[in-house]
Amino acid sequence: QVQLVESGGGLVQAGGSLRLSCAGSGRTFSMYDMGWFRQAPGKEREFVARITVSGSNMYSSDSVKGRFTISRDNTRNMVYLQMNSLKPEDTAIYYCAAGLFVSGRTWKADYWGQGTQVTVSS
């Protein structure tokens, strides 16, 4: 089992940057693909980015591609989301998630953090 705690959210002006951090606990952290999701008011939770166990492969949604970068440090049980060129539509609660990758199956998150608020003002 993995416990996840996000930090780094806040209020930023459009065009600015934020770096979200996610601290994981548990000896099995490095076994999990890690991801970031977000949920804006009145909308469903959506996928933002994912990084594989080794960190060699990363995936992101079209809405953030070229602006957001996911990374991880397995020695520190940490996952990061660097967010640049932020837009008001990026305003949401951002969640860190962990899930095992199973070949042939769509990746899904099994463990979630409590979320951190990101607000982008215009």
C-alpha cells in the first residue's frame, strides 16, 4: 500500500509557473507508475500526466502537453509536476496517484492523495 501527500499548490497569475510535489510512503513506491489528475469545479476528474516506474516513459494529456512535465525520484519516494505557462483553465484540485502497470490493460490509479488546490488568475 502507498500513502500519498501532495504539496505546492497555490494562487498564480496566468503565464506563471508552479511545481507540485507528491511524497509517497511505503517500501513499494518504486513499483508503481505514478500520475497526476485534476478536477475543476463542476467537472469530472481528468488525467493530466503519468510516468512509468523507471521514469523512462512519460505521458500527458493534450491540454497540458508542452507546458507540464512529470518527473520522479525513487530514491526520495517523490513525484513532481512542473507546470509552466499556466492558464485560468488549469484551475483545479490536483491529485497525485499510484497504480501498478499491467501489460495489456489500461493503466488505472489504485491509490490517491488528498489533493492540492491550484488557482490561476487571469
